Amino acid sequence: MAHWIHEQGIAEERAALIDKGRIVAAHIIGEDRALAAGAIVKGQLTRIAPGRAHMQLEGGENAILHPLPAGVTEGAHLAVEIVREEMHERGAGGSRTKPVRVRAAAPGLAPRPAPSLLEQLKADGREIIASRNPADDQLANVGWHEVMAEAESGHIGFAGGSLIISPTPAMTLIDVDGDSAPLPLALAAAEATAHAMIRLGITGSVGIDFPTLARKADRTAVLERFDSAMSAPCERTAINGFGFMQLVSRRIRPSLVEYAQGDPHRFGLMQLLRRAERTPGHGSLRLIVSNAAAALLSAHPGWIETLQQRTARPVEIHARIGLDPAGFAVE
């Protein structure tokens, strides 16, 4: 029976939905829940534009309000709920930040942080197993590291082919590659794509490039395979004559692929802290990180304090200019 494994990590919560011994969904949520989906915050309406309104939240952050409540004018103060978290997107012209999206909060709701991941899992109703013993890495035992590698590389193999997942500012693109005949390759890819999207939390606008299939019956068979494997709600097009299909679903937060590839130094640092917590031995723990990761640690001293408390070992930070996250190490 499917169940959750939950881990209260340093600076973030992690969870994996396990079914038949494998991870079918993975989630990572940071400790800062003030502007996460579900939080109630106060702000001031600063500008009304066609189709949207702009707000400044109490913490100084910008937000997009939609829909605009009736009778609300510029300058008004109101409580709002975060419905889409801040997004950091990378494109040919560099990176850009999309502000949080909010909607008017229900009357009477006081400001509050978003629910924790554990609270969300409890609402799901499935059994939750708490992973508390670093010596028994329950997430690693079911393939957590492999899922994180998928997120970092965007490369997912399946029998007969592979998927290449590429986040772009417009949509997440999934390319199907392989040496099999077009129809068997597309059928296997349809199932692999649906499972990968659920496992890595890929939502929003997604384009999937299947092999070209001339016969409509073949394209229909691929669609049926995809639909039977896709358990998350979404809307999709048919597969056109060039093998392309687009689907759309509600987007609340970045996928694991967007997180890993959009903020690689933070993603790498979180994995390093997790590894350090499980490193046996005595004496100091030396963390070899990039300057960017060292700056994050400096801005959040509680992360190192927690690591020292959990391991009963002092921690030293060694920053190296230009170090790639793949080179982060614990010594």
C-alpha cells in the first residue's frame, strides 16, 4: 500500500510517496513558509492594469493579484493568499524572477504562514513514516539520490529510450529520444513521461516531443497510454502530425527540475547538508562549497548550528571560487 516517508531536514522538509518499493512522487519544501503557497499575508494595491493588479506585500515583495476583487481601488490594503510561489526562470537573456501570484483571502482570515509539508501530507490521508535516524537512510533506500540526479540532469532513462527535460521561460520541454521503432518508443515514452512529471512535480505548460507517427491510430494509442499513466489533473492537446503534444496544469511552485537547475548552488548545498548529517566519524566536519553556497550559509547561521547539534561535531566552511556544485564535498 502506498505510503509517505517524511524527513525533517536542515533548512527543508523532504517527502517521498512510495508505492511497491519505488518513489512515485518526491517533494522538497523550504523552511521559509511566509510566502509559500497557502500563506495569508497583507499588502497594498499599488497599480491596476488590464487583466491584473500589482501589490506590495508587507515584507516589501511584489505580487500579482488576480482576480481583482470588486470595488477595490489603488492604495487599498487587503489580506491575500499566495496561490503561486515566486519563480526563478533561466533563458537565453539571463535569469528573471516572476513575482508571487495572490488572490483575495476569505473574509476573517488572519495572516499565517503556509502549511508545512508534514501538515500537507496529513491532509492526504495516507500513512506517514517519519525518517529520524540518520544511520538508516530510508529515502536513499528507495531511490532518493537517483531522483535528485534526475532533477539535476533532466535526463531520465527508460527501456528503449530516454527523456531530456528542459525548463524554459515559456514551458517545460520534454524530448523523447531512442533507437526503437517510432511506435514502441512513443508508447514507452508516454508512460515514462507521465511518471516523471508526477515524480518530479512538473506542472504548468509542458510540451512533449514524441517520435513522428504518421497514423492517427498510433497517435491515439500513445495518448491512451499517457492518460492511463497520468494520475495528476491536467488538460492536453492531441499529438499532432509532427509528434508534439502540449498539456497544462495548475502551477503552484517550481518543479524539482526547475529548483535543481534554476538554483544549483542552493540545491547542491541542501544535498551536502543532508550528506554531512549522515557522515560518520569524529572531529570537525569540513564542508567544501562554492562562494555562493558559503554566502547562503553565512546568511543562515542556524543551518550550521543545527548540523552541529545533530552530529555533535564542529563544522568548518571552506569556500572555493568557481566551484561547481558537483564538487561540493564533506571531509
